[in-house]
Amino acid sequence: MAVVLLSGGLDSALNLALAAQAGKAKLALTLQYGQRAEAAECQAAQALCAHYGVEWKALDVSWLGRVNPTGLTRKDHTLPSPELSELDSLELGQKSMQAVWVANRNGVFLNVAAAFAEALGESEVLVGFNLEEAATFPDNSAAYLAAANAALAFSTLNKVRVTSFTTDWDKTRILQEALAVELPLHLVWSCYEAGPDRCWRCESCRRTERALLTGGTRGAAWLERMGKKS
């Protein structure tokens, strides 16, 4: 059984769905660190857990967002708004990453989830990492997973391991798998903004849009249902 780190976004939602399908989702955690989309993410995560019948907890780590305020946590900071054609530019991607980077966020998240897993007698933490964002976010990478697991082998008595179904998948593959397992995409919140509607301008929205555009008529239908106007 696994403790799932669930932001409510596409990647973590698919990992929750696949874990639930395999009968291995013990608990889902959503961490509140002062992000712009905190309320929308919690609503999405709670709805997804209700859909899959998985226990859900929201944890207050708001101190983390105050350590180094960035575009992800401060409305007075500008969020990057890349064009679809710019998403694969490493130079622009690095600038976008730096604008929303929260100091050691995933490091904190993994250790919190590992503490829950160990206390519950479980040995797995499931995360929504992906190949596409790993190009510019080093804490989304397979190398980071390996390093985190090496540390957790010392810091947890039952040697908790961090895993992800999606580490080697790009957003297009993730979307294909999401459609295949009938993930309720209307419950997902993959936007840096607070809502009530998705902005369709931030990097997260743009990557979701690009993936949906590759999904044929089903992808187009979901784009419309999720509020993307042409």
C-alpha cells in the first residue's frame, strides 16, 4: 500500500487512479504551502479521493511558502505565460522554473509523506513526477527519485521508497493513459492560479492544453469541458 502525494493536478491524479485501480492507495496527502491555487487544489484532491474511495488529508505547511516567496505563492509576482511553441525551449523553461520554484518543496513533501508511510507501516510513497517537466525541474527527475530513496533508506526504519507510474512519461503519454482509465478530468486542477476558472496561460495549463490537443476528438471535448475557449 502507498501514501500518495496528491496536488490535484493531472500527473498526481493519474498516479492516484492507477494506485486505486491496483488496490494500493492507502492515503492521499495534499500539502498546503500557501500556493495560489491552494483552495482549488484541495477541492480537486478531495473530489478525486472521494471518486476513488481513498482517504484524504490536507496538511498545513504554510511556513514553506514564506521561506522564499515566488510566483507560485505570491499574487504580486508575475507568473510566466509561455506559448505552446515555447514549452520545449530549455532556456525559457529554466526562466519559467526559477519564477515558480519554492525552496526544497518536493524535498519537504517527500519526507512528510515518508513519515506518514512509516508510521502507517507502509513502505511506498507515490508521486506524480514526469519526464517532460524533469527537463527543467530537477526535483521531478528519476535521478532525484534515486537520491531520495537512498536517503530514506537511512531515515525510515522500514526503508520507505518513493515511486511514480509516470516518471518516464511526457504529458501526451500521461493524457493517453488518463483517457484509457477514464480519469475524471473535470475534477483535476492543473493550473497555478486560484480559479474559479483555469487561466490557460500558466506553464501548467499550457502543458495540459498541448497534451489534450494530441488527444483527438476526446481531447478536444475535454478541452471544451474544462473551459478552454478557442
